[in-house]
Amino acid sequence: MVWVLDERNLALCAIITAGMQFSFFLVACSCKFDKVTDFAGGTNFVVLALLTFLMAQVNLQIMRRAL
């Protein structure tokens, strides 16, 4: 796995989650409706799942080259 901030990339996931949730909160607050927050939760899950999957694939390719 590619290490960005820590070994398991938990800090990177926390930063992405905080940034996405805050940006969706600003949209929900300015437009005065709550439907955006539900979309934010689902989108956040998908983005983090894809990010961690793709970062693991990079590590797999690096390990194959080493062999």
C-alpha cells in the first residue's frame, strides 16, 4: 500500500472525510435543505472505498516488480 501520512492511510481518510463532510455541510447550510447530507454520507463511503482499493493495487504492482 502507498503510505501517504501513516502506515494504514487512516489520516488521509480522515482528512478526506472531514473535507467532504464540511463542504457538503456548507452547501446544505447555504441552500437550507438536508438532502445533501444523505448524499454526502454515501459519496464519502464510495470515495474512500475506491481510494483505498486503488492505493492497495499500486502496492501490489510494486511488490510484483520486486519479485
